[in-house]
Amino acid sequence: MDVKIESSWKAHLQGEFDKPYFAQLVKSVHAEYAAGVCYPPGRLIFNAFNQTPFDQVKVVILGQDPYHEPGQAHGLSFSVQDGVAFPPSLQNIFKEIQDDLGTPIPTTGDLTRWARQGVLLLNASLSVRAHQANSHATLGWQQFTDAAIHALAAGRENIVYMLWGGFARGKAYMIDRSRNLVLESVHPSPLSANRGGWFGQHQFSRCNAYLQEHGKSPIVW
């Protein structure tokens, strides 16, 4: 199957595109988008891969599925389009960055600037039905995105994996901690963050320190 995705990722994931489950996934996603409003716009479903080529990945931030309200999702986990109000989780991410690094809260929630520095902002499911969280979780996306994580784990090293919340932390088994840095915490959503375990973890400075120790430029968060 010919899938429009960034060339280096296409090379590493071609085996998935040729599997029966992926053909069924494509059929199911097309049916969902034809039946009603879904997010992100179809052309942005693979945005995380297109913004951050395989060989440029320095950090992985794993989300569960796209935002499901109008104008928010554009194919990057935790990111919203420019001009859209920050969702609560993103507010808490920015607060922690401010506390950790002393940088001001940004004026935009568009995290494309992170993606272009090597932060793979990957949701486990790459699409969602409007107003219905996790509505595409059973379509087959997770088999595909797990394959992407496996490809990174096998072909790259010295990557920082930021796993926030129980769902993301459940992917830790795929990552060799002797060759990468895994930073785990509760989810930045208010329900989890306000119970403790999100604020004060210094994940962003720890990430940058690790990157610099391995000869990589830090992320301008």
C-alpha cells in the first residue's frame, strides 16, 4: 500500500503498510471520516511523522489520542493549532516548563516548533471521532504506532522517552533503558497532576541534560 508519509518513516514502516490489518485500518478510517466529523483533518493524520523524520528523533512524547473538539487537533500529541485556547493538560505542561527552566509561558499551543527540533509528538491513535475520546482506539492504530516505537527502539539509541500517565507508561516495556532515557510521571491532566507527581519532576531539564551528555543539542522548550 502506498501511504503518504515522510520518506524515512516510510522506509522503516513499509512492512506495516503491507499487512492486512493496515488495509483494514485505512478502510475503517475512511468510513469514519465519511460518516461524520473526525479529527485531525485527514491531511494531518501523519503530521507527527512528517514533522520529525526517523533519524532526527531525539525525544518521544506519547499521547493517547487526538483532541476531539473543533479546531484543536493537528496531528501532534498535546499540541493545538495556533490561536486555540490551551487545554488543561497543555497548561500544566507549560507551567512545569516555566518552573523547571524559567522560561515564560508561550503565546501559542502549537508545538510544531518542538517537532522540528526532534520531538516526536506521537498519539497512540492517530484519529478520533468528534466529541468522543478514544473512539478510534480499536481501529488498529495502536498496532501501527507500537510498530513505530519498536522501530525507534531497534534502530536508534540515546532517545528520551517521556511517558505520562498509565497508558503511556504501559509502553515502557518496548524501550531499552540501558540505551535510552525513560522519564515517567503521572499525566499532566489536572485530575492526575493535582494529586502530585507531575509538578517538580524537572523532566525537561533532565531531558536536555541527557541530550547534551550524548552530544545532541538541547530542546528549546
